[in-house]
Amino acid sequence: MNYNDIVKAKELLNLPERATMEKIKSNYRKLIMQWHPDKCTGNNEKCTEMTKKLTAAYQTIRQYCNQYKYSFTQEELKQYLSAEEWWFDRFGHDPLWGNTKKPKI
């Protein structure tokens, strides 16, 4: 698996530059339902071939995701705070702006 394989798989699955596993699965399911030979109304050979390509692309993306090294640094995690968590992180203990209760994470 190389960069070009991943890019081709991303394009085939119609994925944006950044995607969650939920988005990856959703796009795959939507496309597989469209192209699966049992559901596809076009050329059965073309549908079968597209189903194989979609499955291979999904496996490539999943393999990449399984090998990806996640960062658990504070700086990285702060990028994904909800609005409530962001506010508490900055003003949580401030008597004027802060909230006396920490949000549930």
C-alpha cells in the first residue's frame, strides 16, 4: 500500500481530505448499496466490477487507518474540543466568565 493507492481509494469512496471512520463507513455503505449486483439496475458485469473496486478501496482505507499512529498529546486533543469544553478550558475557573461545573466529557 502506498500513497497513490490511498488517494485512489479515497477518491473512489468519495471521501473528503479528512474523514472520520463513521464517514468512511457511511460512504462505503451508500456506494456499495448503489453498485451491488443485487441492487444495481445497469450492466451486471459493471456492477460486479465496481463492487469489487469499492470493497478493495474500503479495505485499503481501513488498513491505513489501522496502521495510523494516533497522537494523544494535549495540543492535539485540544484541536477537537467541543465549544463547551473549549470555553471551560479557557474560562472555567474565572469568577466572571467561568462556569462552576466542569462539562461531562
